[in-house]
Amino acid sequence: MTQVTPIRDLKGYLEPEQVERLIAAAPNRRDALLVRIPWRTGIRVSELIGIRIQDIDFDNRAIVIKVQKMRKKDGRTVERRRVVPVDQGTLDMVREYLEWRKQFPYKGDLLFPITRQRVDQIFWKLGRRAGIREIGDPEVSQHRKLHPHHLRHSFAIHCIKHGMSVSRLQKILGHSSPTTTSVYLQYSVADLHEDYDKVWEDERKQAKD
């Protein structure tokens, strides 16, 4: 039987309204899009800053994610691709952003010509502006400052809560094994317990009285 490694912090993700607060706190179109894309696609921050304009398929509402991987058997580097669906609203934001950035000197094809460290800094500032200074359970998580990877978790949990299958979520997230994706099922179980306890909340109150 395959053993699933549990995620320790079942509170270490953002609710949809918190993500919207982050987007609303963005001072420009770039920063808003840095939040919106991972929230709507679940991609990693390394994949986010690697997106090129030609990787965005506006007609089919998709982003082609390209990742360089080294093969263990011969040490050769190969490119792995996966197609991630994206909503029309996000694509409209991309078009607006591309028009907005024409005022700047950068003429390359990277969607976000910035470093990973710069993305981290932007998220920290957005978190402070939106009043989201820490995320998760302080009893189990030592590093609770807002990080771009929180949006990947938030996307996965949101999809599971709304009925997406593990196999489809696995393809979107780019996990090589379904076991890795299955850890997100814990959040659904946590929600079930929460809803179950609410049913019997009145009975517990009466017992105390």
C-alpha cells in the first residue's frame, strides 16, 4: 500500500477572498498578474518567471510550461512540457499588462523579466499591504511569511474542494506521481471534520451548560 506523506500545516493556504485582497493591493499590472497567474494555474514560481510570451496560447486559453530536467541514466538535459489551462479573465489581464509594459525599455520575450528573489520581495510587500502577514498554524509552521508557493497550494486545495479529480490536478500541477498530488485530499478531509463538528456544536454547548 502506498503511504502518503501528510502535509503538516492544514491551514497553510489562502482563501479566495485573501487572494483577491492581494491582487487589489498590487500597485501595478505586473504585480497583480504575478498573483493572478499562479492562483489560477497552480504553477511554480520558477515556472512563472520562465514563461515567454509565445508560450501563451490566447486562442486555446492555455499556457505551455517548459521545464529543463536532467535524466539520471545519461545525464542529458531534456525539456519537459505540459499545457496548463487558464481562464479568460487572466488572459485579459495579460494583454493589459503587455500594453502597459511598452512604456519600459525591456524588449525581450519573457513575460516577467525579474528574478525569483524579486518575486519573493513583491509578495512580502503585497502581504503587508493586504494585511496578510502570516499564513498557517503557528503551532506547526515555523516559516509563515507569505510566499509565492502558497498560491500553488491554494490553487490545488481550491480545485480539490470543488471536485477536481486527483488525476487531472496531477497533470495541471506537473507532478510525476499521483501520490504527491494525493496529499491535498487531506484538506478535504479536514473540511469534512469541520462541517461534521458544526452539526453537533449545539449539543456540545448544551452539555457544557
